[in-house]
Amino acid sequence: MKIAIANLFEIDPIWPLISERLQKAFEKTGGDLTSGELWQMCRSGQAFLVVAFEETELKAAMIVQFQKWDKPVLRCLAIVGFGMEQWFSAGKEFIWSMARDNGAKSFVFEGREGWKVPIPEAKRLRVTYEVDLSL
């Protein structure tokens, strides 16, 4: 398993492999970003595209960004993966090292309740609600 930050010239060839899946996830969960916005962020250097490959097969992609909350954090804006059992442990180690090496005190992400299983030490910070005003 090879996990690395995609270089600028690697983003465009990788993006078609994840774009549709990212967009479907955002539409399903009510995310506040689009695949296109994430692509722009990665292309402009405002976010990092971290990828996990097994030989030439893409296993996971994580879009992360350093942010300043009440402390420096590394925030995961989106994640898509295939065969989580193959890449999750190494991916977590890579991302958390990346965060620590660059001064982040926390790793922050949003997601469904199921993320508590692979990351049991995660603490819930907030819940997002939506009120449909078209009724």
C-alpha cells in the first residue's frame, strides 16, 4: 500500500476516479461542498488530496485541509474508499502523522455514526440539522 499526497500534476488524472462518488456522497448526506469545489481547492493548493494505492489500483482518497479552530486542526473535508479493511489503518497513520508533523493538535471530520467503529476514540463535537422551508 502506497499512501501519499498527490502532486498538482496528479490531481487531474485521479479526479475522474473519485469525482462521481464524492458528489453522490454529498447529495446523499447533505454535504455543504461539491466535488467541483473540492477539485478547485486541491488544484489551487487550498487542500491536499491524499491517495492510497495498491500497486496501480486506487483504494482511497481523502481531501484534507489545515484549519485554525480554537487550536490548529487537520480537517477531513471528504473521503472515499474501496475495501476499507485494506487501507484504513495505514491511511489513518499517514494522516495523523501529517497532522502532527505540521502542528495540528486534532484531526476533525464529519460523517455518519458508523465512523465511531473504526475510530472509537473520536469525540462528537456537533450535529448538523436541516429544516426544509419549502413546506
